[in-house]
Amino acid sequence: MDLATTDQRPDANPTAAACVAAHLRADLARLAVRAADEIQQQIDSFLSQDLPRADLDAHVRFFLDAGIRALGEGRTAATDAEREAARAYGARRAADGVPAEDVMLSFYVAFRAVWEEIGGALAQRDDLGDLLPAMERTMLWVQYVTSEVGAGHRDGQACASMARVVAGRRLAEALDDPAVPESELHTALERLDFDPQGEFQLWVRRRQADATRLQAVQSRLEEGPGRFVVLDTPGEVVIVGQDWQSADRVEAVLLADGGGPVGAGLVRTGPAGVRGSINDARRALCAGRGRPGVHRYADIWPFALVADAGAGRVPLLEEALETARCNPHLAEAVREFADHGFSVAAAARALNVHANTLTYRLDRWHELTGLDCRTYTGLFTSRAAVELG
């Protein structure tokens, strides 16, 4: 049915409809509070989004009043003012993060309270049969209005999405340009619904996924606790996170996407911390040398610093670097020995070799590089060479 072209002729018995409408409008304040209570009790998103109750009361009262007027007038289509208000309301709730289906359901919850009140008010009347057509017309009015609310919600979502895209681009630019003041970084974070003074952690990987896959990553991250934004830049993908409960869950989502190795920064605070964490993540990714998995700056920061230092420190490691490149089995022995707490037995099990084999490889490494992995300095230098090799 095209609600915009529905018959607009008044009801056959406008006096009865007008009488009931007047009764309802006289009790409008109580009706609106009752309807708002039921909306919050029955639709979780109207509580979980922390919507101000006064705002909900005001909108419920406005639309109940408009619907009751439609009942008294026996009409189905909304007035221009009602249509404009419905679209604005839909856009507002979209900005609040309330799903469209919940917004439209709230109208039926609210007007169900009205129909129940009508039942009580008409208990002593003998013209209920005459009022039924008017009530049916009012339900069509509700359908008409909710269609306008849905249109406004779609428009609001589109505007909010575009605003987030613009804010995301600005954030990506600000992260790469130290000349951008922290105040602008603060504003960009705020527009993406972050607390600019809160704690952040950033993850980075080389850009390989298409836009559709990145949207899927964003959606999966949003399924759990925390706030996230995925920034898609020409050279890399950056994930900004706040209020997450488990970095392991975030990193599992990133690895499941198959987009390649991930660098994870430290948890840092405020706009300056966002810049610090992305630098951490980039250094960790670089130190990971393209190996699969998540490379956490917290775990490999010494090697990340060595890699970041460039040619100034690499000459100190030249012989060990060359040995690691030419003898990957020796490099793996060094890595596993370090990662398993200097335990030959545990490292051998990880490599699926005999303990004597691992001991031989460590001795051979010492022979070729002059670095004894059984000493702190020798192991640290050897591990740095392995990570850079």
C-alpha cells in the first residue's frame, strides 16, 4: 500500500474519534512517561546507548501527540511538519547508534500503550464500532511515520559514515605528520568516538587487503568489547584500539584475515601516545622481517631499536648477520634457545631435534661469530643479528 496516497477523507464519525483523542491528549504527559518506560524496558539499545531520558520523553510525547491528533482527524498520512520531524528523529537516533529496526519498533511499543489506554477509556462507551475505522487509520499513520523515520535513519547513517571516513583520513594524516599539532589529533580522535585522554594501542601491517575485507575486519572487531577504527592508507593498514579487554582477541581477528604479519605497539596514553604506539608498531613490524604472526614491540623492542638505528650499529653485527643469513638452521637454534629460557632441552623439543644437535649448533654459531650464546652479551647480540638477518 502506498501510504502517501491513502484516502485522506475524514472518518464517518469524527465526533467519537475527536472525543477519544481529546481524552487521550488530556492525559498525554502520563501516557508519554508510560510509553518511554516500556520502550526502555523492552528495547535494550534505548538503555545501552545511554540516551538521555529527557530527550526520549520529549520525542515520545511529540509523536504520541501527533498520532492522537491523527486519530481525532481520522487521517493516515503525516503532515509536512510530522514528516520533517520523523526524518530528523531517525537521523538523530542513527547518530546515537540505535539500530533502525529498534527505532521503528519503539513506535509500535509506544502506540501499543495508547491502544491499551483507549480500551480502558471506551469501557463505558457504546460507539466502539464507530471508532474502529479511525483506529485502523491511525495505525496506517504510524506506518507512514515510521517509514519516514527509517528514511531519516538511512540518511543519518550515511552522514555519520562519511564523517567517520573524513575523520579517519585526518587521523591517518596527523599520525604521519609530526607538524600537525596534538590539538588536531585530539579532535580527530574525538570525532571517531575515542576518549582522547584515554589509553590506546595501535597495530600495523602492510596493505594487502581490499576495502571489503577491511570492512569485515572492522565489523569483527566491533563484535567484542572496545572501540576500534581501521585506517586504510596507501602503504599500510592501521588499527587504533581503545578499551579492549584482550589484545590476543584483536590480534586473532587480524591474523584470521590473512593480511600478513602484524606489528603491535605499546599501550600509551593520549594523542602523543597514539603517535608513540604507531611508531612502536612500525618498528616491531620492521624487526619481524616479514615473518608471519604478530610482532609485539613489548617483546622485541631491543631488536626493533637495533633495526631502527640503521647503518650506525649494523657494522658491529656484520659477521653474525652474514652467518645468520647463510645458516638459517643456526639462526633458528639461537632464537629458540633464547625464547625457551636458555634451556637446551626445551629449545631442542621446539625444533624437533636431539639436545646434542642443538648444543652442536650453538657451538658452531660461537665458532663462526665469536658470540657465545651462553653469556648475556653473546646471546643479546646473537639474537639481534638473527632478527636482522
